[in-house]
Amino acid sequence: MTVLEKILLVVGGSITLCFGVWHFFVPTKYNWFSYTPSLPSELKRAIEASNFFLSTMLVLFGIVTMYFAISETSEVKIMMITMSVLWLIRTIYQIVEPQGSLIPGLTVILTVVFFATSLCFIIPLILIGVK
């Protein structure tokens, strides 16, 4: 792998890791359940569990991606495909169902960040495929 490919993978992995850590705090920071006071406690726990496992997955994927980039294992291509698909789907979902509308301009910022993160995995994948 070239230095550029490694840098892009480490940046993409770092962004993924940071989103994962941030997501652990999102329900409390944005007081999710104040918007749905009548939601049954079972559904609240399900939402909390889904967010917890999403957060954990993002943290682990970020760490694994950075490890693969640094160690240059043969599995790095599989990880790049996985992360490219994950972030492209997140970009598409953001376009179809925008989040962040409570803060002016945040929907656009999120879309750009999600797409830029996907490029951190797509570009090295293309460059490796060309070789």
C-alpha cells in the first residue's frame, strides 16, 4: 500500500471511531427521550440497545480499519469494501432522510462528512485494484 492509501484508511478509520465514541453520548446529550415521553420503556431500552451496539460496531470497525492499514494484512481489501459500502449507504440515507435539521447547516455538513469518509475507503480500494 502507498502512503496515501494508508493515510486515507487511517483517516477513515479515525472518523469511524470518533463517530462511534460520539454516538455513545448522543441519547443523553440530545435528550432523546424527552421528545417521546409516552414511549413504552421496552421501546426506550430497544433504542438504547440499538444505539449502544451501533456505537460499539463503529468503534471496533474504526480500530480494525486502522490496524489493517498499518499492518498491511491481506484482509485490508475486504475491510475497505465493507467500510465503503457502510459509508455510502449512510450518505444515501442522509440524502433521503436528512438528520441534523435542528441545527442550521448540519444536514449538509453531515452529508459531506459521510461522503468524504466513504471516499477515504473507495479511493484506496480503486488504487489497489488498479495495481
